[in-house]
Amino acid sequence: MLKIQRSEKAKVVFTLSGQMDEEAMVGLQSLVRSEASGCGIALDLRDLTLVNEDGVIFLENCESIGITLENCPPYVREWITRQRLGS
């Protein structure tokens, strides 16, 4: 189960905690799409406890469209880098 908290200062930040699964990604994608275009968006991954390959692909896609990943765990960052390189 993934818990998502929204906060807003200079940009909109969604703080994720728990496990990222398919259902959570669909919900998060909907939240991101509902934000005004041109608005800076960040995902704070500090409390993310589990992510699978689909989650890594999702996070990589988020970055590719300009969403910032804050407090990204090193293993997730490494996995995203490998995903980009196709290995």
C-alpha cells in the first residue's frame, strides 16, 4: 500500500511512503495529471519502502517529463540509470 501526501510551496510535492504497486502508480499518475500544466512537480521518495521494475519504469518516465525525484534511494537511482541505458 502506498500513501501519498500532497504539499505545495514553490512547487507541488507528492510525498510517497510505503510500497509502490500497479494500483498506486495509476492513482499517482492521475494526481500528477490533475496538476496545472507548467507547475513544478516533485515526488519525495524518502519513505518509499518497496518499488518493483514497473515502478522504476514509472519513476524514470516521470523524470523524463520534468518531474523531480527528491530523496531517491540509491538503489532506485541505480535502477533508473540502468533502465535508461537499457541494461
